[in-house]
Amino acid sequence: MKQQLGYISTQLHLGIGGSTAFMNYAIWESVAHFRAAFNHPEFKAWVASRGVVYES
């Protein structure tokens, strides 16, 4: 994702109190940049290769 146009940064947060929950935040220049990145053929192929069901 870092190579996609409009990408600014990501942050990974771990829950407190011994939690195993993670939250991953991505910052984009605009909603249009976000949508373009997640609809990019390479991203969709990467997701599919991991058996993840993804629908945009």
C-alpha cells in the first residue's frame, strides 16, 4: 500500500490490559485515493492469495 498514490501513513495499535486485539489505521489524502488503492488489481490479487473474502 505504501506505493499507492495518496498514501500518507499507517499506525498499528495494540489493545491495553493484556488484550490481543490490534487496530490498524491508514491515512490517505482522500477517499478517492483510498478507494483506488483497495480496488487496485495487485491489492485484490494479494488479498485473494491469502484466502480472504474482500468486497469493495
